[in-house]
Amino acid sequence: MNIGVIGYGYWGPNIVRNFNELDGVQVTAVCDLRSERLEAVRQRYPSTRLLTSDANDILHSSDIDAVAIITPVSTHFELGWKALSNGKHLFVEKPFTATVEQAEQLIELAEKKNLRLMVDHTFLYTGAVEIIKKFIDSGDLGELYYFDSVRVNLGLFQHDVNVIWDLAPHDVSIMDYLLNRSPRAIAATGVAHFDSDIENIAYISTYYDDNLLGHIHVNWLAPVKVRKTLVSGSKKMVIYDDMEPHEKIKIYDNGVNISPDKNQIYDYLIQYRTGDMIAPKVDLTEALVKVTREFQNAVNENRAPHTDGYAGLRVVKILEAATQSLRANGQLVELK
Amino acid sequence: MNIGVIGYGYWGPNIVRNFNELDGVQVTAVCDLRSERLEAVRQRYPSTRLLTSDANDILHSSDIDAVAIITPVSTHFELGWKALSNGKHLFVEKPFTATVEQAEQLIELAEKKNLRLMVDHTFLYTGAVEIIKKFIDSGDLGELYYFDSVRVNLGLFQHDVNVIWDLAPHDVSIMDYLLNRSPRAIAATGVAHFDSDIENIAYISTYYDDNLLGHIHVNWLAPVKVRKTLVSGSKKMVIYDDMEPHEKIKIYDNGVNISPDKNQIYDYLIQYRTGDMIAPKVDLTEALVKVTREFQNAVNENRAPHTDGYAGLRVVKILEAATQSLRANGQLVELK
Amino acid sequence: MNIGVIGYGYWGPNIVRNFNELDGVQVTAVCDLRSERLEAVRQRYPSTRLLTSDANDILHSSDIDAVAIITPVSTHFELGWKALSNGKHLFVEKPFTATVEQAEQLIELAEKKNLRLMVDHTFLYTGAVEIIKKFIDSGDLGELYYFDSVRVNLGLFQHDVNVIWDLAPHDVSIMDYLLNRSPRAIAATGVAHFDSDIENIAYISTYYDDNLLGHIHVNWLAPVKVRKTLVSGSKKMVIYDDMEPHEKIKIYDNGVNISPDKNQIYDYLIQYRTGDMIAPKVDLTEALVKVTREFQNAVNENRAPHTDGYAGLRVVKILEAATQSLRANGQLVELK
Amino acid sequence: MNIGVIGYGYWGPNIVRNFNELDGVQVTAVCDLRSERLEAVRQRYPSTRLLTSDANDILHSSDIDAVAIITPVSTHFELGWKALSNGKHLFVEKPFTATVEQAEQLIELAEKKNLRLMVDHTFLYTGAVEIIKKFIDSGDLGELYYFDSVRVNLGLFQHDVNVIWDLAPHDVSIMDYLLNRSPRAIAATGVAHFDSDIENIAYISTYYDDNLLGHIHVNWLAPVKVRKTLVSGSKKMVIYDDMEPHEKIKIYDNGVNISPDKNQIYDYLIQYRTGDMIAPKVDLTEALVKVTREFQNAVNENRAPHTDGYAGLRVVKILEAATQSLRANGQLVELK
């Protein structure tokens, strides 16, 4: 499979490296608007056939089977549409598209053309998320109570999208995958401190049926990096702390005892936890190895990849509703 | 000053001990419904004159100057009203009252009777909060951007109040004190997993003028205890982590550079922080020492205490609005 | 049982409180050289019959059954000898005595007089140490490889003993209990930065048979408090971090694979750990509750307590040899 | 400058990458005994002129100016000797050589031939060590009291060298650089649990004049990775924790008050620290960028590099003495 990669900025080099390391795949063309980025490709991968600043060179190339789009989200739809129209399988960086409508159109076109469409929800391919997923699906966690995720840091202030579209795709895709259901409504609050259109802090609440609640805090203006997700169920609770080098996942007994006896509060406050904590071994293989292999396999096996267009669409739906709610002072936005 | 203490459960013993250690103050009477709690007082403080299960014995005692009410919030109004009516100064555990109206009535009565009224917002008397307060007031933090507080643990499920009334009074009183202004609107989301009236997880957003945003996460169903507050300004950011034994306060340079040059992202991601971090020495004196002394001084000096009825009222206003919003699916509640 | 306590400084109040809370035990006399300390006892425990600055008042009192000595180690022998001579059971703070010879004489006297003798090795009664002990004795840890303990802080510089006699009794008593054998030799290094006789930093190596090695680092001049013990065996490893509020004990798979294949290093460095980590629930009951109860039971049941004179002697042997080695430039000191 | 690199195992790729990224330097030849490693070079750097399994091809090549030796220490002397003999500048991985004598001979030969000789003590080029060095040299730390370093992990069990030669070169080189003096004597203890010649845990004490003490703990059999160094002086103390992603360096006020008043212990235990803590911003540039540039500059400027042969020799002296002491039951080894 010959792949053309459009966009060689921060994330592009990881995509190119991982596709190039797959047997049976080679990145034969790279596009970037900046000549120094193309020069970086040339030095690192001298055998790359085509280096261009014009995406059309890739989109119309007859010997390219698939296109990977690693550009700002505002360009995903146009580039993706052309790629699919020209018969190329499509690999798109997250978030999938800038609107729900765009996502739906790309899915429809890919299906019509019988082409693969995959969104790079990288975190779903980490060993950590895989462990939590198995843990939920096996029933060990019990009935789900809430999902709470914090992703904050002293970040680059994007000029094209707000913090929801920049950071929350990670949390929303993890939440979508783990909970395996769609929220019925969204409410979000947030604020833009520097540029009235570009919120740099946001809190998103997602309402599900059965008293399940989701909450995501994303923030570009935090002094330290936090990447922490809690999933709580009726039997156990999981903490996923991506900043921990080794013990990324910790599983706790729920340990809640609802007692009619007020006096028990004293013992409770002293003893606190009611069971052991387990930190399972986490496979630390780079997630992009699995991401790129999944794309290759989906193409070769003519099947939908794990994180297909629908997965991308579900995420975009939540991002769009969250931004809408945020700008309406947190008003509840119902999802169909 | 002779003090009568009503309620000798979890917090009462700390109040009794601290009042008894003040020169010029003695706890001469203690009331609790449970005889074994009274027996505990008798053993520990054999010289306590009155041990009773009837609060009226204290409220009507002629030789008691002040009453401390350390009971569930639902009883604060009635007990407080009687205490003030009988000419006793009033010390009330937080939250002040169960409703805004009750708080206003107690304030009015205390003023009419020229009696002191103090709410035990303990955290405002900690060395940690004092440092942040000075830091904000001196202008070192710059213009305020946001206040974010997380107070979660595997807690006792209260039967009388939800998690907002149980845990958020701490954060709300700290927020009120540090930001030194009142929110114009509140939105809250949350859910009750066990008892339909008793929400055990809640997220509260408080909207201020000038793009200042507050957010509080309280939760009885978290596997580990977290007590962490962030205050961010245009110049610096503060993390207050109450679970840290020594470095409770960390002050970071804000370090945000809004760059028009996209290429700078690469340097930025590598270097991350743009300045030093300072963890100032924090006075670890037990806050209740200062709380009880403040009450004594306010009574002796015939002046309002630091955390007076109005401070208590401002907190109750936010708690009440938050619960109202939560039960209306996060609808914005405007505050007058 | 009537107990007389000699020494009401830093630790004495904990001893008095715990003995007083036992059914069937009362502290009827307290001795301290400082009148303000005696006044503190009087206020806290008004029913204490005898408050004195002369230890002989307690040692010769006819209605005292047992004496607890909570004074500097240099006084333990003389006070202990008098107590036993006068027919009183003896409870001694650690370290037991200032020399091996003194320890042996007290043990002999207690046996001759058929009196109980207990040393307050408090840590052996913590839930954390109990868990590790069970874990070793069950064979789950496998063959023992090493014991490594670090106990450092910015401490008070004692004027009477060096850091070995101040801090290492904790680690040595834990090591003695867990490993359940005696070292054949000791080597120690250290240095005194302020007072030539009072070393403030020391490293102690203890050599056992079968390639088992012990090492203890004690230090009064460290910027942060560390209390961390590692015990490694052929099957598992344990970390005991006493500064952790909740997860004091962590148990790791040993996970060592000795590979003849040099290439395996690459996988190894990426995957690192080879198994899960478990943090068992630790009983956080105050250890002194169990310490004082054990003394009471030993007296009542006329049996040796868990941490008897021999346990105290084994610890003193190591402390004495370590100081001797330290002052001989780390020369190996063989133990008989 | 054309460089030939011998050894493309774990560390070699980093060396090749960094030399190749320097202007004016290219890696023109790589040697490794394993064909798959050479193939890795070919794929990554297709323009490398010479790929060989025979080091002599590099050592005798006429168009190679400098040789980098990234092989096991046992081979350093022979390869280094040949490189220098053939007129090539020499870059050697740490530890410099397997014996003091070998180090002295290579230094002598390099001087005779007027060639540069540099040892890759990578850590001395990190931003963290640079900060501590400046801090010591400016006198801010005060008179030096001790250096304590812990470098432990669940490591690969080497088959050719013990844990001292594998891990301690890092700590010893940092200690040598920061303290800027040589120890007068060494004592070490340790044990081999699996292979009688290959100690897997060791404790090294280094004695300096003026009551300065060094101590290093290296260990292949620890459940978690620790890389922590303390340097304490009369004014301040520094903690360097290399596992911290951001706050690698923390500087504490010494805060020791030697008090003649025993009563002060109570205040002391409550207040603990006596000053602020500062975590300065650390330059996180990859150290090898500076290492390789220093080698290039030293060659171009015909001057000794920062970490020259003498720096390498000082480290080897300590490693050799430590192993000697360890095998003599910790007997003190005097250094000339």
C-alpha cells in the first residue's frame, strides 16, 4: 500500500514513521506548505518519491492507495472529500471534521465508493485504555456510575480551534469507547480569556440514561500537566493517570457501604478504604504502531477499522454540542 | 466567656478542645442526644458543669454567654434562633443554614440583639489559604482568570444532605474569600446513584463578571482523596493541594506566550514551563486555634468576626442555587 | 493494673493516653522533671494520683504494678533496674538500653524476679509491618534477597545520642522482626557535621548468611521526610512507604528474567515491569493501642510480650556494633 | 569531521543520530557484530558509506577523523588504543575503561599523539546538573555536607560487569563534577544474588576531607525506578529527581537550628520546614546534543573537552576501588 501524507507538522512525523515501519506499507509522498518541513522529510526518508506543497499532487496521484490527513481540522473535509472522490482510502487525524454534517458526508461518500475511512483516535489503541475496556466489558466494574476526565496543561493557544476541539477529542473518544453508548444531552461551560472566539478552559457534562454521568475538564492554562480519568462502577473504580510512568491504571474496590447507623462514621473515617488496590501491568507499546496496523489490516481485509467514520462522527457530535452549549451559557443541548 | 456546645459527634470534640484551650474561655456545657458521647466528654473533661441530651438546658442557661452549634445543618436555624433569642452569642458549624432565608433571619436577629454571629469556615483560617489571599490581594497573581477546586473521596453517604451541602461549603467559602466578589450566575450538574434526593457527585460552575470562572467538583464516590484548588491569574498560578504534607502551596509563573508563529509549537512542547516554581513555607498551626480565638476576640471587642453571618450567607446562596440548578438539568440560576 | 509513667516529653503523652484508654489499666502516677509538663498531665488527667519530679516516688510506690520509662536512653538502665528491683513490671521506650551489657542485665533481673519486660518497638505493631511479616512467613516473597530502609528528615539534633540511636531503632527492629535472623557482621559509615560525637548521617550495612544483605540510611539533615523500606525476595518485592497516607504497602512481582540473549534488552527496557502491583488494604489502627494492650496481656497472662527484652537486646546489639564500625571508618564488626 | 561509530546496540543509535544532526559532522561508518543492527543503520541512514562487522575497517580507514566507541567496557581499551594509534580522535562511552591502568595509558597515548579524548558522561551535560553545579560554585549551597545518590530499577542483569560498573558511572561522574574534589577513601558493600561475580546491589561510601561524605546506592533488583540525588550544604539542600517530568530540581533552605533548649522540639515537629522551596526551570534539551557538540568543538579548537580522559579516569578509580572494597567485605580502600 502506498500512502500519501498531507501535513508534516507536530504529529505528522509520528504517522510517517509508523506507516513506514509497517511491512507492506510505504509513505511515498508527503505534502506540507513549509519547505523546511519537506526538507526534514527528505533528510529522514530520502527515498520518499514525492515531496510537495500542493496537496492535489497527492490527491490526484495515480499510484497512491491511501491518504493520511494530518492537518488542522478546518481542512479535513475538503481534503478528505477529494481523497475519497479520487478513490483513495482515508486516514484522518482527530477530530474527524469541523461539523457533524461534514462527518456524515464523508462517511456516506466512503461507503458509496467502498473505501476505508479511519479516524486516528490514538488513545483507544493504548494498553491502558484496552485494559479498562476489558475490565468494563467483563462486568468487573459493575453498573457504570460516572466517567470523569481531566486533561489540562500550560498549552499552546491554538488560533483556529478552542480547547474543546483541541484537547477533548481524546477524552470524548475514550468515553465513547469505554461507556459504549451515546449521551442524550450535553452541557458545557467555559471561557475565553484572550481571544473571544477561542475558549481556553471548558467543562463538559454529558448526560446518559440510567444515572450515568460524564464530565470532562480541558484547560490550556493550567500550571502542570494532568491527564487523569476516573471511571466508577457499582463494584470497582478505575483511575487512569497517563502521566504516571508505570502505574497508569489503578483499580480500587468501590467499598461504599451505605449505613443506617450514624455512629459508623467514626470507623469509616479512620479505615477509609475497604479493599486492596491493584495496578495491572500495562502494555506500553506505542499506540500508533497499532493504529497504523489497524488501518493497513482494514484496507487489506476490506472491513471497517476499529475507529471508523462513525466513531469519529460520535466524537464530533459531542464536541459540536459542547461548544454550542458553552456559548449558550451552559444551556442543555439534547442529542438525537 | 462560658460556652455551651451542642453536638459532640465527629467535629464537636475539636471545637470543645480548642475552646477549652483558650485563656478566658471554658466549655461549661455540652449537649448530645447520645449518652455515650456525653460520657466521652465526662471522661475527657471531668470539670464540665452540664452534660445534657436536651439542647434547651443550654439555650436557657443563665450562666452561658455563647452557644456553639455543631449539629446537622437542618437544625442550625432553630437552635441558632433560640440561642440568639436568649441573648447568647452564636458560633455555627458550616454550612450556616439550610436556606438563604434562614441565614438572613439569623443575621437580622443577631444584629437586633447586638450579638456576635460566626460561621466556622475553618479553611479560611489555615496558613495555606492565608498565603493565597495575600498573594491575590498584593496583585502578584495579576488579573484573576479562574478558580477550580476538586474535593472528592470515598466518603460517608450522608442521609440528610447531598454532596454539595456536605463538601462544597469548604470550596465555596475559600472561593468567596479569595475572589472577594459574588457570582452573577450558577450552573450545576450531578447525579444521585443511591438515593434519589441525595446527589453524591456534583459539578458546580460559578460565573463572575470579567470572564472570571469558578468550578467545583465534589464527589463522595472517588477512590482516593483529592483536595486540590487552582487559582489562575494573568501573572501567576497557584496550586493548593491540601493532601501534600509539606508543599501545600505551589506558585507557578503563568508563562503563556501567545505566539502568531505556528512553528514555535515545537520549542514550546519541549521546554514547557517558562519560569521557576516556588513552594512557600506554610504555617501549619491548627486552623481551629485561630477560629476559636477569632470568636473570642470578636465577642470581647464587640465587632463582627472574620467569617460572620454575611460570609455564611454568601456560601449558602451558592449552595442553594447550585442544588436548584442541578435539579433543573444544569439550567443557569441567576443570583441577585 | 496501676502504671507509673516516667517521662512526659514528646512521646510520653501518647503512652499515658493509650494506657488510660485500656480497660483494667490506669496511669496513677507520672514523673517529669519539668513542672509545666506535670501541669499538662494534671489538666488533661485530673484524676492522676501522683505527679512528681522524683522518679523514686514512683519506683518505690507500693500501689504501682508496672513502670513505663519514656526518658532518654541514657537513663533507661538505672530506672529500669530500680523498677524491676522493686518488683514492678517494666515497659521501656526504644532503644532498650545504651549498651548490650545493660540490656542483658535487665533481662536477667526480670527473669530472676519473674517480671514482664517489654520494649516499645512501636512499628512492629502497625498494620503495615504485620502485612509484610505475614507475606514473608507465608513464603510468598520467596527467598529473601535484601532489606533496604531509608529514614531521613530535617530533624532535631539530639544532644545525647547520634542519629543511629535516634532513628535506626525503628528500622533495626523492623528488620529484626521481618528477617527473623541475626546478622553475622555490621559495617557503618557516617559523619558528624556539627558536634564531633553526634553523627547526624549514617549508613549501616548488615551482613547475613545466604547472601542476604540489610542496609539502613538514617539522616537528620535531609530536606524532606522519607520513611521507606524495601524488602526483596526471589518471588516478589515489597515497598513500605510510611509517608503514603493510603497505599503504604505495594507488592510487586519480582519479574527478573536472566536472559542469555543480549538482544532481549530492547524489549526489556520498553516493557519494564513484568506483572501487576498490589497495594493491600492496611489496618490503620494506632499501633500504640496494640502495644499497650500487649503489655497488659503479657502481664495478665504471665508470659513474655511480643517485643520482649531479647527483641530489645537484638536491636541494641546492632546499634552498638554500627556505632563502633562507624567510628572505625566502616571496619567490619563481627557479631557473636 | 567524519566519524566512525563502533557499536550500534542500545545507546549507539542515539550517538549516531546526534552526531549526524551536527553541522560539519557526519557518521560515515558504523560497525556492529550483528547484521540486523547494520541493516537498521542502512534503513535509517542510507547514505552511511561503510557498514561493517569488523571494527578494523573503521580503525584503519583513512577518511575517518574520529572514532566513537559504544561497546561493552571490556573492549574500550583495545579499540581505543587502536583508534588513537591510527591518529583518530576518540569518543568513548562511559565507563571509560575497565581498569585505572588502561585509562592512564589511553590518556598518555592521546597526549603523545595530540588527539582529543572524550568520555561520554552524558549526565554532566543535562540542564539539571548544570543548575546544581552553578548553585554550588556560587556558594549558595554553603559548605558541602554530603552527596547521596540512589539509582535503582528492575534492570537487565548484565553478564559482563556488575551493577557498580553499569549504573554507578552516572552517579560517580556527577559527584566528581559537583563536589570538584577526589575522595581519600572508599568503602562498599554489596551482594550477588544470581552469579557470584556479578553483584546486583551495591552501596558505595566515599570519604572526603572536611567531613564531606558521599554515598551511592545502585541496584538492579528494585521494583520501581529511582534516580534521586541529594546534595546538602550548610546553607541549602538540593534534591535532583530525574524521574520527575518537570520539577527535577528542588532547592530547600537548610533550616537546621541547633537549639540548647529541649523544649523547642515541640514547635519544631509541628512547623518542620523553615523556609520556602524553589524548583527552578530546568533546560530539558537532550544532553547528547551538547555532548556531541562539545566533542566537535574540542576537536576543532584543539582543546581538551569538558569530560576528558582525566574525568573518565577519576570515575574509573572510584569504580575500581569500590569493587575492591566490596569484595573485601567493605574494607576501606585508600585512594592515592
